[in-house]
Amino acid sequence: MDHTDVTFSVVVPVYNSAQTLHPLYERLAQVFSKMEETFEVVFVNDCSKDNSFAVLRELHAIHENVIAINLYTNYGQQNALLCGFNYSSGQYIITMDDDLQNPPEEIPKLYTALLENDFDAVFGSPISKQHQSYRNLGSLFIRRMNHKIFNIPNGLRFSSFRILKKSLVDHIKDIKTPYPYIAGMLMSITQSIGNVEVAHHKREIGRSNYNLKKSLQLSFNLLINYSSIPLKYMSYFGLTVSILSFVIGLFYIFMKLFVGEAPPGWTTIIVLVSFYNSIILLLFFILGEYMSRLMGEVSKKQQYSVKESLS
């Protein structure tokens, strides 16, 4: 197949989803057949523990518009997406999950909203997310941080189900960072981003690979890589503690000179010293995270490494 004449590239990070890959492709094929558009599907296997890549081999052997990428190790969803971008040739790039919770039948809605409003990107906004409660809580926390860090307009919601213009994806590929966050990269390039309401289905096959730990890890990466919020809050906290310490010191001096009472024993001193030391250690931890990530940027740590590609 000549991939240079493709209209749509669908990029799908794959992790332990062998059972959903055939149904996902078939539904995508039906959608684009009705739209009368050419398409390719770029599956990026993020070092699955099941036989996902064996299934991708089958799909590639049957369908010439399937590109299958196998990564050496698990790099995470964001890096897998970047890998998929580099193998995509469509005029429009669609990203979606591998578990069929994002219905392929909603793709025309994304495309129509992109064209009618001349957006650079459109995110699908689930009418009602069919996730477990802890995932919804994690999504809410990440959404709050997105608004805080990227100053996104009120009402705009990010999701993994989106359509992007190729020109925008080309700019994203130029950003070299070992800790990518696609939505944050988009906001650094363009403000022409919209939403459209889409359905979100329950996962019928398998179980979610996105747990509370990954939600917290993504939140932590957002805070450290895309903002100086932790440093600012630690600075404010340190300043507050310094002022309180100065006031307490003046109080003790006053008590000693004018009242004649000395501060109580060593307990107060030990507690204060321990408290200050814990603050210093916390500050060192935050500074250490920033320094380690700066070293990763300077040393050009690999975003991903491809073990095998079928295109």
C-alpha cells in the first residue's frame, strides 16, 4: 500500500489487549468505508505481556494498511504515541485507546468539528466516562492540573481520543523530551483546540491497564516537567516558616529579658530542628527531581526504541 496518499492515520498504543485488536480494526474499517476515505492504523505495542504483537502480525499479514511497531520495553502511553506519530503519513492523525471504550463510530464527529471550526485539534469529551471511581477521580485531578499548568480555556477537556492536523503533529515530533505529554505539547504550539461530545463505553474485554499508580505518576510528571509549581509552593512555605521562626525567636528573647522566664527544656528545640530538617529534605527531593529530569533532557534520553516494525 502507498501510505503517502492516506487521509487518516489512526495511532493506537497497545498494551495487553490481544483480544480487542481484531474487533477494533474491523470497526475502524467500517467507519472509514462509510466515510469513503483512505486510512491506515499504526499499532504501537508497548512491550505487552500477552500475545498482542502476534495478533498484530496477523493483522498486518491480512491488511496492507496496518503498521505494527514493537518496542523493546514499556515506555508508557505518551512515548508510544510519539513513536506512532513518526510512522504516520495521513493528513489527519487520530489517537485512541486499544480497549474499545472509545467507539470508532464517533470519529466522524471529531472530523466534522475539526473542519467546521478550522481547529488544529479536537478532543473527544466523553458524555459519561465508564471508568472505575478511582480512575474518574484521577482524571478529575489531572484535568484540574491541566487548567492550572497550561492555562487552558474553561470548558476545554483533554482526552486520549482526539484528531490532529498533520502539520501540528509535525511540530510535536520536533519537541525532544524524555517525559512527553501530548496534550501539553499541543497547548505549547496552538490555542486552536476544540471539544466535541462523544460516547464512552464500558470495557467488555479484559481489564484496564491504567491504575491509580499510573494516574499519580502522570500527575507527578505534569507538575515536575511542565511547571515550577512545587518550587514556588516550597518557596512560599519556606518563607512562612522563616517568618514564624523569627517571630518565635523574638518572643523567647522577650520572655528571657523582660519576664525572666527561659524557654522550656530541650523538647521544643528537638521538635523544631526535626521539623526544619524535614522541610530541607523535602526541598532537596523536589530539587533533585528537577535536576535529574534536566540531566535527561541534556543527555537526550531516548523517548522509545523500536525492536521491530511491520509497515
